[in-house]
Amino acid sequence: MPRPDHQVADEQHQPSGGPAPDVRSGPGPLMIIGGAEDKLRRRTILTDFVAVAGGADARIVVIPTASSLGGEVVEVYDALFRKLGAGEVTACRPESREEAYDPDLVKLVDEATAVFMTGGNQLKLSAVICGTPVGDAVVRAHERGAVVGGTSAGASIQSSHMVAFGPGGATPKQRMTQVAAGLGLLDTTVIDQHFDQRNRYGRLLMIVSQSPQLLGIGVDEDTCATVTLEDGHEVLRVSGRGAVTILDPTDLVTNSYEAKRSSPLLASGIVLHVLPAGTAYDLTERTLLPHTPQRSAADAAEVAGAQADLRHMAHAIASGDVGPSHLRRRLARTRRSRKTGRDIADRQPPHEEQDGDPR
């Protein structure tokens, strides 16, 4: 059956005129969120997304196709992104492959500085947008430097291969899950989400056991794997509350090609990386990058105070004119004073949470 005229015409669609998006030299960041990101308190991940999208100059397009919640999910992200400083937030919600050929929806994505795909049913999201002009526009957005983010289903679809469905469990079993095609923004990978919370180790192990050319990436809830291109290498950096689990099956030994029905699989030689916030991994070379521990301001102040105490103690001991009891009392007074100062500071409302409404 021939396609509607607008579908045929749109196959040759090029990015429209209008305001030129803010572009970077090369592909933009991918923000892969494991679901259930904090929306009420610190909102660290969403704050980072808005900042990378351009802040007050951001033009964010939300694609809520995976969600069954209707317009409500768009209202939530619209309110969140605007609260965090985004200049413009627009919905692009194709509900069928035919609607994903709509040139008006394609134009929205082509003019965006950021694309955000919500959670829901990842198989629906894949079935509706992959291989359509809207899906192609998301790929173009990434290639021209826009940030592409997604949570839960919107995370899984960013990889070349995507978990379609399947139960949780720690043991990989034959036929435990099935794989569908993703957008391919992150090549030769398979991404799973809600990873630790829903015990999805087994199904990711099954996929990489059957397809050892793929790198398995599991992202916990309220956790983000941000992938950027650095000196020709794709580098994954972790932020948020949980961890990112990476399964590298380069040296895999398996019986997946002969295992029957739902029997457990042999999966030996897979290299496991569990990466908390602040760590980084080179996806191109499949190696862990050097880790520099990150300290909060409070921890840094405490360490600096302890170092000062030690310097004073060394000086006093060297001078020989102060007894141990006097030193202990003086250190105790100093530490109490510092703790009182920190407690007062901690009770002050965080600046980012203030409404800025003078009274």
C-alpha cells in the first residue's frame, strides 16, 4: 500500500530554517538515566540536563511516547525543566508510526537544543519512532551536538540493541529476555535500567552471552551515565545516587548456542565493572579511567581542620612547653567550635530551593 504523500515527502526532510540550535563540534552528550530520577529534592540529574541543554536558552523537546500517563507526564517535565531554568519546553508525542512522519513534529526536534525521552514501555517507543523521520531527527540532533537524554525506556532506546521485556533474576537463563533495535546513538551496546532495584543482572548477562560483541550497561535508579566524545573516545561518566554496571564479554566462554529452553547459561570470563558516582569508563577501549575521589565541601573542610590540628600538635610537641592534657582539651574545644559552625550552616535553606520571593 503506498504511503501518504506527507510520508514520502518527509523522507527527504532536511533540518528546517528558523532559529539555529546551539551546536557543539561533534556529537552531543547522551544522558542515560536509570529511571526514578529525583524530581522533588536535589534534582541533581535533571539540573545537569537543563544546564547542558542551554539553561535559559534551552529548547527542550520531550518525547513521552513510551508513557501511558497521557499529558500528565509532559506537564511534570515541563514544570520541572522550567523550574530549573529552561527557556522553552515542547512536547513531541507521536502515538503511531504514521504520526512519526508528521513534518511539524520533525521540525520541533530539528530545532531543539535537547531531546528528553520519558519512561514507560520501551518496546512501544521503539516500535513507534525507530526508523521514522522523528527517530531520524533524534539521531540528527545528537550528531549536530544537541544533548539527548532519557529515563527508563528513554534510556534503553539510546543503545543499538534494547531489552524488549523479560523478568528479573540474578542467573542468566536461555530465552530469559528478548532484544529489539534501539536508535543506535550508542553503538554496540545494550542498556538496561532500574538495574539493581529490579535485579536485572541475569537478563543482561543472557544478552551479552548470546551477543558477545555487545557491551552490557545496567543503570540504577536516580543514576545517570553521561557519554561524551573525548579525543575520539566515547567516555561514560557516572552521577547520581546509585551505580552503573558494565559487563564486558570480550573473553567470554559460554554454552548459549547449545543451551536448551530455559536452562541456566554458562557465562564465564565476563569482566564486571560497578561504577559509582564520580567514576569514568572508556567505552571505546573498554577500560576504567583513573579515579579521583570527590569530596563534598563539608568533608574537605573537616580534612583541612584535621590537618591544621596535626600541625599545631606537632609544633607544640616540638616546642616541649605544652602537656598532653592541655593539647587534648584545646583540640576538643576547636573541634566543637567547628562542628557548631557547620551545624548552623547546614540549617540554612539551600539556595537552589529558595523561591526568591522577597517578603
